[in-house]
Amino acid sequence: MRVLLAEDLFLLRDGLVRMLEAFDFEVLAAVETGPELTQAFEELEPDVAVVDVRLPPSHTDEGLQCALAARRARPGLPILVLSQHVEQLYARELLADGNGGIGYLLKDRVFDAEQFVDAVRRVAGGGTAMDPQVISQLLSRRAQDKPIGQLTPREKEVMELMAQGRSNAAIAAQLFVTERAVAKHTSNIFAKLDLPVSDDDNRRVLAVLAYLDH
């Protein structure tokens, strides 16, 4: 799998390259600025891009904007964004087109190799990988919402994991329940939140995230 990496901190960039290569990814390029990232998107055809939100020269959200521009030019281009802090606006911009192949992780997650690589693979496969802290903040914003209040504690656990991009099988394994139980919980969640039922895992994730970010 071919990866385009953009990170301005040398040590982190070098570490990410080594980690990705250790898991049999091919790093097409590892750049450190917004202009370099734009050029790399134009010249290369990565299967997935891992991009720091803040890149030189602006050090604002240049990395994110370069990635979103590339995704508009190539719809569905998988993008995994890394950020130092939770910024709900970034999550909202990533989700704006309503398609999968997106992820938003805090940089702290990078130090868990298996978690990070799992996120890269999920996004590359057209899925969604959202940081648990992002989901937690979105949930807290809607904590007083009546439909959310109707969910049982277990349903809230399932919804949080589903919003992160976890499949029913992964949710079942983490909560030590059966996939059938998870399917029942997700059905209840969608009914209580008045969301459209879908057999597509990623569409379910996007529906829940859109609801939380409303």
C-alpha cells in the first residue's frame, strides 16, 4: 500500500516512515510543507495520505486544506489527518462531503503502532477512523439532547465505538459480547436517534457522526 506522508517535525516524520515501512507500507514521499504536499499530490497517486493539520509556511490548517483540495480533485482519496489537539472544526471539514476514506487522530495515537496502522488501513479501505477524544467531545456537546438521553449506557458505549469507525465484530470483541448483541444495540440506537438504517458500516458511522456534529 502506497502512502504519502506530510509532517513538519523531522523526528516524528522519520519515525512514521520507519513505522509504516515496518508494516509493509510503501512511503512514496515524506514532505514537510504545504507547497511540497500539494506538489506531491499532483505528481503521485498514493493509496492513502497521512497529513499533519498544521504545516509550514502558515502553521495553521494548511495541511488539512491541501489534503481536502486533493480530495476534491480526486474524490474518495483516503486521508488520515493528525492533530496535536482536538479541533471539532477539522472533523467537521473532513466529514463535509459525506463520504468515507477519512480519519482524524491525535498525534498521541501515533505512539501505539498497532492502533495507528489499523487506522491507516481502515481509512485506505474507504472506512472511517475518528479519535476517541473527538467522539467524546461530540457526545458531551449533545449530552442534554433528549434522544441521546434515551440511550442505555451500553448503547452509548456501542455508539461511541461505532462512531470511531469500528465494525460490529470489533465492537463485540472490545465489549465482550456477541456480534448479534451489537447488531441489536445498533438497531436500537438508529431507531432512537431517528437515523436511516444501513447495512454499510461506513454509512452507519457517517450517519452517527453527522448526528453528533449537528
